[in-house]
Amino acid sequence: MPNQTLVYPMFAMVILTTATLGRLFAGRLAAVRAGTADARYFKTYQEGGEPAATAQLSRNFTNLFEAPTLFYAACLAAMIASPPSNVVLALAWVYVASRAVHTWIHTTSNTLNHRIAAYFCSWAVLLALWVAVVLGVAVDA
């Protein structure tokens, strides 16, 4: 049976994604109630517009289904191929932390330079994670 330790950082990403969805839903509901968004907009996303604050949350929520899919795939590959090394486990947690920082920046201050730095940091960690997984498989082969 493969080592399941990578389930924990994967679950942390799921929690981050779910928390972002919760914030998005609450923000949209508040915007409709405050009259800054029309509920009809959310039927087709074509008529009217969305306030900037919820648009930021929406874009970040979408981000959490882009690059993180490669994170989930790397974790699953590592779990299936062989017991993940401490390096793989550490990189998985650093990836989750970097995505949490990116989400925080993107959905609060949205300072572009900080957001870009966090985004590219997460990509660098993701690439390092994949390299570690591939090297682990190659060593075991």
C-alpha cells in the first residue's frame, strides 16, 4: 500500500479552494443584497457586471483549478510510484503555502508585484516537486 502522507497537503489545497468558494459565495450574496450586483448577472455572466471584489475572488477561485491540477497529479504520481521522499512531502507543503499566500494577496490587497512573486514562486515549487517525483521514480527504477 502506498504511503498516504501526501493526502494531507492535497486536503489542505481542497480546504483552501473550498474556503475561497465560501468567500466568493458570501461576497456575491452580499453584493446582490447591497444592490451593487444584479442577481440576473449570475445566471449567464453576460448581462450587467460583477463588483471588483467578487471578480477578484472569482478569478482566484478559477486559478485554484488551473496549476493546482498539476500539483494533485504530482502527489498522486508520487504516492503510486513509490513512498514519497521527505523532499517531495516538504515541496508539497511549500506549494500549498505559496498558493495560500497567492490567494491571500489576490483576494485582499491585490498588490500586483507581490501577487506575481507569489504566483511564480508557486510555479517554481511545482516544477521542483515534479522534478523530485520524476527523480524518485528514476532512482527506484
